[in-house]
Amino acid sequence: MSANEVAFSQTTQVRSLRLPAVSAAATVAAISALLGFWPLTGRWLTSMPEALVPSAIGLPFAVPPLRLFPLGETTWLYWAVDVLAAFVMIGIVLLYLNSWANRHPQSGRARAFLAGITATVAGAVIGNVIRIVFLSFDSHHNLATYIVAVTATILVTLIWGAILGILTGVVHAAIRPPPVRETEDAGRHGATP
């Protein structure tokens, strides 16, 4: 095989692996937008108020929401931090899964599913840490309260990220192309297995 064929083969493989990462990031963006759409989220929370317990003690709700404008009486600065955190979360999911696909081109759908969950958890945790750091500084928390708030945010977001990451993992695993077997690859290039 010539050097051009190898370069083309590697480029084609990398391009085909990016679609699952983009699709998973789009899933996270859709989840974030749905959580930011208050008529839907408010109705859901009315029927399941237990989900508001972390917010009642001052922690960020679920994952960073994508909204077109501030909610209620919140300021534009709060809105900007939420949107920034949402973009960071989506970017982390995209970059993590794209990097993962390049590092694990032969892995199957089960590992792709787990990678989707891991990426969602990582993105949600980092996004919500951005939000709680801003809230802590805006609320003038002392050091002990700040440490407790950040720790509690991480713990609660691990749960939210794992739950919402199931959907991301399913999308990432479903769109991921099946792994190419060594014997199939060798057979295509004229080599014997």
C-alpha cells in the first residue's frame, strides 16, 4: 500500500468517527435546551418536586441550561454564566468523544456507550462547577461554605450526569460504526489472514 493510500485510509477513518461525537454533543445540547425551556421544565418539576432539593439548598439545577434570555428576575450575568457553562459542557463532550474515538478505533458499542456516559458526566461536572463558583462569589460565601458548595455540586452533578448520560451514550453507541476486524482489513488489501 502506498503512502497516499495509507493517508487517505486514515483520513477517511477519522472523518467517519467524528459523526458519533457530534451527534452525542448535539444530544447534550438538546438536553440542555430542553432543561432551559421553562414551560417544559416547570411542568416537569411541578410533578416531581424532589428534583428541586439541590436547588433549594443553593446548588445548580441539573446540568447547565441553554436559554435565549434570562429566566424570570435573574440578571443577564447569571444567564451569560449559564450559557457559558452549557457551551463548555457541550464542548467537553464533543472533544472527549472525538479524542476517545481516535484513541479507541477498534472498540465496540458497549465501550462507546460508556464513553458517552463518561463524557456527559465530565462535561456536566465542569459546567456546574463554573456555575457554583460564580454563585459562590456572587453570594459572598466564606471558604467553608464555598468548599461544601463545590463538593456538593460535584456529587449531585455526578448523579445528574450519569442519568442524562445514558441518552448520550445510547446515541454515541448507536451511530458509531462497527469496528473493523484485522482479518477483514487485511483481506481488502490483498493480504491473507
